[in-house]
Amino acid sequence: SEAPSKVNQVPVLIDIEFSNEVSTIEISDFHLNNAVVSSIQKMNATDFRVALVPKSQGVFSAQMKEETVLDVNNLEVESSNAIEFVLDITPPVIREVTSQVVGDALLFTVTFSEEVFGVDTIDFELSGVSAKDVAIETISALSENRFQLRLTNQFSEATSIALNLKSSSDIKDTAGNNVILS
């Protein structure tokens, strides 16, 4: 089975297409889980748009019931597959930043609260006494939520360097929520 689509805005619009003309569908024609139908719009003879609103964050779904909708020939419309979504309105945050010296490299490991994408060197900036003497050389994904940044080796052991997330960062979670500065 397919993983539910993550969304971060409501209502979620679902387009329903019937093979034959259907005069109407009603809210009672749906099995709903953690959701309500806020509107049903008839687009044309065979297509409808349903606005689905979750009752709470997490998984919500809708499925057309069997034998409740009739087409214009008075034939029962078959039930549909259940369509599932996950409402995720919680933005990712940085949970932890650690640093270590390995050989001639300074490594920062950044751990986010959840899976993120769009992480690259331009999302971060350095501050501190020796920040002008170093640069972020590379970034590597250690997992879906952990990344390691390697700094150039132009630093001394007495260096004071901090890694900061830029306010212009475009890092997002899988639902499209922007990372927040913490």
C-alpha cells in the first residue's frame, strides 16, 4: 500500500471522476476517518471536487461507500479506494548540533527533529572570533534528519566558531513546512 500524502494546508481538495454521469453526491456517501467534508462541488456531469478537512493532526482519510451513489442510468457506483493523508503542521527544528575535530578537519553534525530536504551549505553561516578564517567546505547526509558539515582546515585549536542556520534557509520537511530557527 502507498504511504499517505503529507499535507500542511487545509482543506485538502479531492477530485472525483465517475465513468458515467452522476447527478449528485452527498457527505453521507463517504466513510470518513478523522475528517469532515466541508463542501462538494459539481464540476461537470462526471466530475466532483470534495473539500476534506481533518479533525486533528495526523492520519485522515475518505472513501466513497458502496451502493450509495447512483449514476443517471440508475446503476450503483462501486466503492472507491480509500485516500489517506497525514496533516503535518509542525515545522522541523534543529534538535542538536555537535562538533568534533577529526584530523585536520572541523566537523559539525546537525540533527533535525524530523526528515528534511533541501539542506545545503548555503543554509548555514559561521560566527565567532575565527569565523572569517574558515568556510563550510562540504555537507553530507548521514540520515534523513542528520547532516555533517566539514569546515576548511584553516583554524587553530584556540578557535571559537559557531554554526548558525540562516534566516533565509529553504530547508523543509516532507509536508513542506519550513524549518524554524530555534
